[in-house]
Amino acid sequence: MNFVGLFNYWIVMILMMIGFYIVIAQGNLVKKLVGLTLFQTSVFIMYITMGKIEGATAPILSEGETLYSNPLPHVLILTAIVVGIATTALGLALVVRIKESYDTIEEDEINQKDQEC
Amino acid sequence: MELIINMALLSMLAMTAIAIVRIKDLFAVAMLAGIYGLISASFFVMLDAVDVAFTEASVGAGISTLLMLTTLAITGRFEKADKKSRTRFALPLVLLTGGLLIYGTLDMPSFGAADAPVQEHVAPRYLNDSEQEIGIPNVVTSVLASYRSFDTFGEVIVIFTAGIGVLALLMRSDLPPAKGSKSTASMHEHMVLRIVAKMLIPLILLFGLYVQFHGEYGPGGGFQAGVIFASAFFLYAMLYGMNAARRVIDSVVVQILAALGVLIYGTTGVISLLSGKNFLDYSVLSHDAVHAQHLGILFIELGVGLTVATVMIIIFFTFSGRNQVEGETD
């Protein structure tokens, strides 16, 4: 088995599963958003890993360089990061509103209050 | 050597992530998430993705940590312990999914392989032809702002929409401006921080402009420049209070500028439409094809930078404004 060649992908999967675990197992809404961020970053790492070529350099054309890494994943991920923070901010704004209406951001307490009504 | 650094950074990422799962103090979680962002930025540099690293360093290690902390100031610092019933189901599920995914990676091309399918699709065309067609050295910028400018337009609109969403959820127009919150009051004593910030802010703004306009030749561009530019305002607002920051740049002006960024981007596209070409076909902007590309990319990046910077400022101002209101009613 090619340990060195696949190590990056394994770490990606581990990070992704850690994010997944936080989202399904932990009840705090801020923590869940951190979990989603972990999940998201693992995908970023996977894309950038795929774009790398052994011995290549950054895709900025210059004299004397012939081998460049793949620029396309870089473009996709660069915009995804900024879109990611904008959507995370939207999520956090929702959390703030939930805190103001329910006075808690723990999922089970929110469910409990919903059932009492 | 590179491989060892690569593995070390990835292992550090995994350890940080495990620490995030286990820690119940959300303040520490936010700090760890910042560290996680910084490590992944270093990892991106290792893998030649300098533009991505730039963005991740300013977003992941900077702005997202700040937003997390601003939220925690409102929602409280500690989370409850995990419920046993949930972890009992979650753990096997996660292990099973992870096992399947890792089984799936066994077919993946080896790390760094030059003949992997992903390297043989459209990327060689970008690398070989962009010098003649677009005429700028940074291929990432050529792809972002010219070949795939339609995608980028969509992303800018998503960012703009998220900014509107945050405003809709958190803005309160019925309240008078607060007289300065507790957090900023305590900052008044930090003389060293305030003086250093005063020295740094012009440099940060200048660097933001450099990144904006040098993005065609080196790493950088509108997305990174916008985030860096906004961070100078964050620094000012944190140390001198929201009211001082609002005097520097009014909320209404910021909102108009955010819309203006999208408008500049869209107008560039509409100009090509009206001249009988495809949407965002820059060739109508000038007689010389390469010069037209330069102009087009300049406008696009300006629109992106303007929208990203102002949306980040809107998000931060709205969160902090909410925090002030909370502080008064408590």
C-alpha cells in the first residue's frame, strides 16, 4: 500500500470525520459551526492536494520555470474560502438570534422549549 | 524534506482538530480554530497554492476567529457536556463513514503525480496559453478573473447576499448609537496596543492596496485584498470603539459600497453584452485584445475587492453593534 502517496487523503478523511462527528454528536450551535468549518477545510485540503505536482512551483509564470502546479483547484478553493466565511457569519448571526429568543444555544434545551410551547 | 514537512503539518492539523472536539471551553475552541487556519495556510504554501494560503491566513486565522469571539461574547463561553446517548450512535456512524471514505482513497492517484487525471484536463491549456491570451504572469488570477469570471461573479453575489442576510438578521435601526461598550472601555488602558495599532493601520491599508493591484503579477487579488483591507478597520474598531469606527466610515456608506462592487462587476459584463459580445467578454473594452483583458481584470478585481472588504466590515460592525446592545440591556 502506498503510504506516502495517500497519507494526505487519509488525513483529509480523518479531518472530515472529526467535523462530521462534531456536527452530529455535540449540541452546542457554535461548536457545530466550528465542526462545519473543519469539514469544509478538509475539502479544501483535498483539492489543493490533488493540484500539486511533484517538483513543480506556484502557478505564477516566470522565466526558467517549466513545471507549475495545477491552478484550477487554487481558483476554486480561493473563492470558496471567502464564500465560506461569509456563510459562516450568516450561521453565527442565526445563532445570535436563537440565543436572544431561547436564551440558550444548546440543541436539546431548544427542543425542550419548543415542546413546552 | 518537503514530504516530511507536509506530513508534520497535516499531523498537527489532525491533532488540533481532535483538541477542538474534546475541549468544552468555546473560547479555547475559537483560538484553536485560528491555529488550525494558520497551519492549513502553511500547508497551502507547501503545496504551491500561494494565493489560497494568502486567503486562508487572513480569513481562517484572522477574521473567522474574530467573528467567533464576537459571537461568544453574546452567547456564552462554555458548552454542556456531551450526552452519552448521542455519542453512542455518532461514533460508530462516523467510524463507518470514515472507513468507507478511506477505502475509497485507495484508488486515488499518488500525491504529486504529474500524470493524474486532474492534471490532464483543462489546466495545461491555462498554463500554456494564458501568457498569450491574457498576458499576465499569475495564472490563478487569469483563470479567476477572465476564463472563469462568470463563476467568480456568482461567488461575489453569494458574499453580497450573505452580507445582506447578516444585516437582515442582526441590524437594529430603532436603537440609538451606544455610548461605547465595556470591551472597548477596557481597551483604553492598553496604551501600547493603541500606539502600535496606529502605526500598523496605514501599513495594513497600504498592503491591502498593493495586494489588490499587484494580484496580476504575484499572489493576491480582490478577495485577499478585500479581507486585508477590512482587517485594518476591525483593528481600529476593536481598539478605539465602534463609535469612532463609525465616524471613520459610516454604515450607510459601507452598504452602498458593497452594492457598488457588485455593480462594477456586473456592468463590465453588461458592457460586453451591449457591444454584441458574450457576457464578460473583455475584448470590447479596448482595441488590443491583451490590453482589453488587463482592463477587464482590473475592473473585475476592483468590484471583488470592494464587495469583499465592505461585506466583511458590515458583518463585523453588525455583530459588534449587537454586542453593545446586549451589554446595555444586561
